Amino acid sequence: MRAQIGSTIPVLASLNLSESVAFYADRLGFTKLSQYDDYAIVARDGAEIHFWSCSDRSIAEQTSCYIRVSDTQQLFEEFTENGVDVKPPMVRPWGMKELYVIDPHGNLLKFGESV
């Protein structure tokens, strides 16, 4: 019998944990679960994102995570209402409708739904 893998959780670089938590909570609708000197955790609808304290912006700018969602258009409307500068979702050649958000420290979030 094989061990099961339950879920994956991205751990993203943050230049300032308080700024990251505020952006994800205020702009993207996540809830802060915990925050320490060098680590923070936010969650929304059963999905978690963790952050580690990092002083090199180039690390965050080369990082992304993919988040499967049920409705990218609805997220686009919510995010723009919350002041996020984001382009409308687009259907990609691989059969996913995707919405891209870059957080204040350069991490790319790809929200995708099957079409």
C-alpha cells in the first residue's frame, strides 16, 4: 500500500511578512492563520499559502504557484473591486482559463479553471 499525498502548499518568498499578509487578506480575501518573525500563513476556502522571510526580491520574482478555482471571472471582479491591478482572465491553449496576479513582492499567482 502506498502512502497518500493529501495536498500541496506553496511557500512563497516575502520581503515583508506584514505587507504580504495584508495584501493577501485585504486584496485577495485570504485570512491570516498565523504570523511569526520569519514565517506567515494565510488561507482561503481550504487553500493555504505560506510565506518565508526573504531579503532577495529576485527570488520572489522568479516564483509562481498555480491555484485551481471554480470561476476566474468572479475572482477578477472581486480582486479589481479590492484594488488589485489585474487583467481579465484569458483562455490558454492548454484548456485553462487563467487569471494572473503578481503580489507586491513579485510572486506570480496563477488562478485557473478548466474550460
